[in-house]
Amino acid sequence: MVDQLKGLSYVDRMEIFNRWGQRIFESTDPDAFWDGTVQGKPAPSDVYIFRIWWRRGDNALQIQSKGDLLLIR
């Protein structure tokens, strides 16, 4: 059974924050992505923080990833 689960995972939740800690994007849709906008307007070039919760295909394990990304326009 372990071999069948290898590599299977999906995004359970994703959040993007600006440098002041304001959440500017949030989704629980596994197919969602941040398009670089805030309230429909292009976000400025800056460093943004992300948090992503991954869930294994059998729902048995949830892992959080976090880091930063640089948006360049």
C-alpha cells in the first residue's frame, strides 16, 4: 500500500501575505493559484510570504510549507 501512495499529495490550503502580515490571498481549492493581484489590481513588486498545507493522498498526513517569494514587475 505504501508504494501506491508514493508521490500522491494535494494542496489543502494556501495563503499569501504582504510584508505587513495582511492576508491578500487564501484558497482551499487544490487547483487555485495566486495570479499576482490584490483586489483585482496588480500587486506591487515586493516580497510576499506564503503558507501551504499539503495533504497526503490518503488524508493521513498534513504538512505545512512556508517561505517567501519575490514578485517582480
